[in-house]
Amino acid sequence: MIVRACTPADAEAIKTLCPESDIDPARDIVVVVEASGAVVGVMAFRQVAFVHSFGVDPGLSTRRNAAELVLAYTLGAGRALGHREALFVVDKTNDAMRNWIEDKGAKEQSGVVYTMEVR
């Protein structure tokens, strides 16, 4: 068994192992596990901002305030760190924030989000 970076020859195995994913080796860091000459595991990750708290006071300025927060991130940390995406955690009961983020093109993901400290 060997763990290695993916190569173009691994594309079909990656599609088979993760058929619903949007893995893009040009954007993601993709690592595969190879055993007996076959790819038997894949993990893809990318640098993103993890926005773990996102909320504004409901009211007339909700959309503007949310936009200003995201703009501040985009122009500041996001560009400086080279992030092309952000992962937003929004309270499922906060319809205003959910509507705003979806209007900006964010897509609700399936599954459960786990955080794990790595050192």
C-alpha cells in the first residue's frame, strides 16, 4: 500500500470512489491510496475559509450588513491567503442569512460538517 499524490491516470478511479464530488486536481490537493496497482482510496481537500459564525441583526439592513462582512473577508484575508472558496456555517433557523447566502450563489451541502483539530 502506498499513499501518493494523484496523477491524471487516477481520474477514473477517483470518479468511481467519489461519484458525487466536484474534485478538481487543478484546484484541490488530491491524495490517493494505491494497493496492488489499483487506487482504493481518495481524499481531496482545498484551502478555504471556515466561517464558523455568521449572523447579522434582522431588519432593513440585514443584506447590506452581511454583504459588508463578506466583502471585508474577500478583500482582506481571503485574497491574502489565496482562498477561492469559503465554507459558511449558518444557523438553520436564520432564514434571512440562509436566503442571503444562497442568493450569493452558495449551495447547501449534504452530509454533516465535522471539525477536527490537527496539530
